[in-house]
Amino acid sequence: MTGEIIKFPKRKRRTLPQTEEEARSAIAEYRIKLINDMVNTRFSQTIRDFSEFGFPVDSKEFIKNVVISNEILKAVLYRSANIYHPMYEDVQEFRKKYDSGLTALSDIDKIFEDENEE
């Protein structure tokens, strides 16, 4: 042994936000990561469940459709966290077009009407 000093790579240390804007940005980044992790984890579980029930998870078209529904869920969750997602505009357009024709949506309206009466 020659007594060499091994230099380890230095990690960039994370610093706490210094301004209100930096704090807002850090919170938004955290929310995005949380939503993405949550939805992606659920996506994996959903694909596994679909496979167990015999859905065609090996079909490229089926997976593309499931991925779109996954992205719609992200868009809705982003919106609830006041974060922009480009697909949310499409969700709004879909709702304008189909709100009155979807039984599930009219059921939701009835539930909230009942709550407001109490």
C-alpha cells in the first residue's frame, strides 16, 4: 500500500428555499413527484390486476388506452394541487361534451345536492 488518498465524489447539498417563491416552487415540485409516484404505482398495480382478470395487457392498443387514462388521472390531481397539466384542458372539453350523458356524473351531482340540503 502506498497510502493514496481516495477522493469521493462530492454531492451537491440541497439547500432550503430562501425566498417565498423558492418555497412555492419546492412545494410544487414535491407535489408533482408525489402525484407521479402515486399514479405510477397505482398504474403498475392496475395492470397486474387487469392481467389477473384476463384483460389483454399484452396488447399495445390496450396499454396505450390505459396509459391515457393514467395521464388523465394525473391531470385531475395536478389541477387539484393548482399545477398545470396540458391534458386537463382536454378533460374539461370532454366534460362539456359528455357531462349530461354520463350517469356517473349525474349521480355525483345528486350526491352533492343532497349534502347541500343538510
